[in-house]
Amino acid sequence: MTRIEDRLRSALTEAADARTVDVPLMRAELDERLARPRHRSRLLVAAAAAVLLVGGGLVAVQVLRDDSPADSASSGEVDDEFSCPFTEHVDLSGGQDEFLPDLVGRTPAEVAREYDAARWEFVVDGDTARLRLGNEDGTLGSDTRYRRHDGEWHMTTSEACSNGTSVTPGSDPLRLGLHGNRAKPAPEFGADKEPVLVDDRPVYAGSGLVTDHRSLYVAPCGAGLCFATSSQDAIGDRMPMTGRVEILGTMCWFFVPDTLVGRASPYALLVAWDPSGQTTEFTASGPGGTYDGVALTDPSWDGSKVWLALVPTPPAEVKLLARLYDHEGFRPAGPLVDQSHAPVRCD
Amino acid sequence: MAADSDVDFDAIYVGHVARLVRLAALLGAEDPEDVAQEAFCRLYAARARVREPELMAYLNRIAVNEVRSRARRRRVAAGKHHLLPIADASPGPTGERTAVLAEVARLPHRQREALVLRYWLDLPYDQVAEAMGVTASTAKSQVSRGLKTLAVALDEEDA
């Protein structure tokens, strides 16, 4: 045995021996616990099993109903197919423990509760079963298959929604717009200009369920341009405007930290304003290349439009070049507005 | 269980509950007594089909699963903190024990499970694996990685 093994064994033994356990008190508490309603059903099932033991072969089924579910069960409907952009197969060997929907000694309802699944469906088909955990809107978060062995359900495969990998973080991450199934409702801007959806992207936990979901909207608001997340989150920001065609600046706060790549803010949103709708193109050039912007408008905006370009946050020392073109401008000769943004920081 | 009478259940409870409380504590449970009680509630429900030789393995597995589940829930509630405190209610711990246990508490949960099962319960790798719900080779690699991490943290060179 190595010295580290020796030290570990001694420390564990000392810690364990130092812990006193009041067995009679715990035994009395257990009796109370077994008598509570939650366990009464278990006792009844066990009693039923004991009775059926006399009659023969239904015992296993009766016991399994309680401890290792034999019947299909559900709490709300969950989609049959994934609608998220990326999925990944869960490591069932125990190499990672972020998500392991193990049904040994647990019911599907307990697994669903552990991972905060708003909905779940457990479907038994002979000696195989399937547990689908879903989000509030019924979209599928994870799909786990089981096979029954010795009266217990053993996981065979599990697939869950993911944010992509560090190589491909998310679905077309620089594309603005809808990335999930549906956006959250628009906020109240308090003006006569209708808000327009800028972006909506869910963030998935290891369980494949959505943990963070922001919908970003924009609308002119007086002498400024207002951004706000849905009415359910109520996070907002306002960029002042002069009334001319102009590049208003960059915004970082909306895009939630991307823990997959270990950076606080992986994206910067460049924003330009065109009060008369004359511009035709908006680009942002950074270290990774040139990124095209998209124009958003609404009939209630009186012909004005906002240009937005999402770019990867460049290193702190690198500048971004943002350019607005009008319909008479020709790249690269004549941008209407040519503005160097320096250095963009999204800490 | 050989028989499903309350007499047998009581004997099993008295014989195993202290060990299970200590196991849950070493695995980092905030409420090791409650983990042990939960394990026995499950055993009570399943007593008709759990045979005597499988009893200890069954209880170990339920306890490991229960501590793991509660830790996950705590991590979610606390914003996914990675580290779990080791529950040590004993008076006057030695400096050596404190240092070793502090490093055990910093290990990834699976490595911690593997080390506790292997070095406190003295389980062979196949039984460590069974309690963790993984393969024996995974259990072995978790033990090996846990020892290496501990050795580095505690300035050992012989792991």
C-alpha cells in the first residue's frame, strides 16, 4: 500500500469512528416514517405481495410497481422527437455525473423531480422502457432507454439536448433570431412603437432541459433605442440616438455566459440606427473576419430601421470596424458611416 | 432478505444503520442520518426480493445514489457549486485527518465515492462498481485518479 492510501484509510476510519449514531432513536424515527402516507402505499404493496406469494407468480410484478416501476406513467405530455439544434449521448459509465437518470431504487417521478423536469413520460414496453424528460412547453429535453434485468431498470442509452461543443458552440451562434421553438412574450416598452424580436436562444443543462432562456426585443423609444428581454425577465437597456444615421455602439449583456468555452461573454452585438431607412448594408469586421448585419423594422417605426451584427468578442486589444452603406455606396469604396470601435470589451 | 418478518428487518437495521450513516457522511451528505433512513425505507419496500447476500450491496447502492441525488439538487439550488463539504461532526479532529478529508471533499464526486467505498469499506473493485452503478474498470480508474489528485494536493509522490 502506498503512503497516500495509508493516510486516506486512516483519515476515513478516524472520521467514521468519531461519528456517533443513536441507533434506538433512529429506529423509532424510522417506524414513524414508515407509517407516513408516502410509505403506507409501499407497505400495502409489500403486504399484497406477501399475500400473492401464496398464489404464485404475480409477486414480482406487484413489488416492481412500487420499487422499480413496471407501469407506464407520466406527468404532462412530452414531444417524441428532439427540436433542439444539438443533442449528445450521455456518458452512462459514470464518467460525468451532471446527468444520470438512474432508475435503480428511484421512480421516474423522483428522477424528474431531481432534474426539475416540468414534464415527463415513462413508457414501458415489455422488458424495455423509455423515460422522456421535458420542458414546460412540452419540448423534449432528454430521452433515456432502459432494459429490465433482475427486476431493475438498467440504462442502455441516453440522449439529451446540448449547447453544442466548444468547437461548435450552439446552433449557428452568430445568427440572430429564433433558435429555440418559441420566444417568450414581448415586453411593454411604453411607447407606440411595436417591439421586434432580436434574438431568442435557450441554454441547456446537462439534463438537456432548458435552464436559461432569454428573448431580446428592440424598439425605438423617444430619443433612444430600447432593448429589453421578455416581460417575464424584464431586463432592459437604452442607447441614446442623435437622430442621424449612426453606429450606436456595442452591447454585451444580453448574451448569457457561455460556460462551454469558458468565457464570460462570447459575443458582442454591434448596433446601428437609420431613421430614414436609406441604408442597405451593415458590416462589422473583426479578427475572425467580416460579419454581415441584419436590419429590423416594423410598420409602426415610420420607416426607420435598426441594424444589428453579432460578432465573437475579440481579444481586448483588437478593434472592430463597423460600416454602414447606403444604396449608392459600393463596397469597399464608399461606406456611409465608417467607424472603428475600439477595443470591444465584454467582461 | 431471507425472511420478510419485522424481526429480521429490525436485526438488519440494527446491524447496518450506523455503517450506512457513516458512509453517507464520508460521501459528503449534509444529512447522513436521513440518507440512511431513506435507504432503509427503500429496503423495507423491496424486502421481499432482496436476498441476504445482496443486502449490503443494495444498501450501499441506495446510499450512494441518494447522496449523489441530494448533492445534485444542492448544486442546482446553490448555482452549481462544484465542491461538497465533508460532514464531520466529531470533536477535535486531528490536523492530518482534517487535511486529508479537506482534499477528499474537493475531489469530483465520483472519485470521492470510489475512494470511500474502496478505502473505508474495503470493497473489491467489482463491489465498488456495483455501488456506484458503473463498470469495474471505471471504478478502478476513478480510484486511481482520485489517489493521484490527493497525492498531488498532499505533496505525496508515491500514488
